[in-house]
Amino acid sequence: MRINVNDPSDFTIENLKNMMAAGDDSVDYQIRVTKDGFLFISQDTGSENLDGIILRLESFLAGNDYVGPAAAEDTKWVQHL
């Protein structure tokens, strides 16, 4: 799932929850934003494959409930993001 950060109707808490819920907590992820304004979670982490990426957050290590259904239900975590 990709979220258009330039479109207020797409860049919502609910869509962010859905995006985070789609992740698998047994895999490392990183939130990234493309140059054309799309936010997504990527299995590429650190400085891997940054072509077309304007922003990346810290890597979310597997097994910490940073992504997946549990992460999506944690309202404080999602609002922090």
C-alpha cells in the first residue's frame, strides 16, 4: 500500500493503520517517501535502494511490533508515526 502524502484524503490515520497492519513483524521494514510524494513500508532498509526516495525513517527491526496488526492497533504508535 502507498499513501499519497500530498492528498489529505489519502494521508489519514486510518490509511496509515492499514499500511502498518499489512506488514509482517517477522521482517525488518523501513518507512520511506518517494520523490513524487508516496509513503510506503519497504523491506529495503538502511541505505539500500534509495533511488527515487526523498525520505526514510529508521529501520524497524523484526519482532518488535513496529509493523503488523498489533502495531496498527496501537493508536499512540500510529499517531507518533
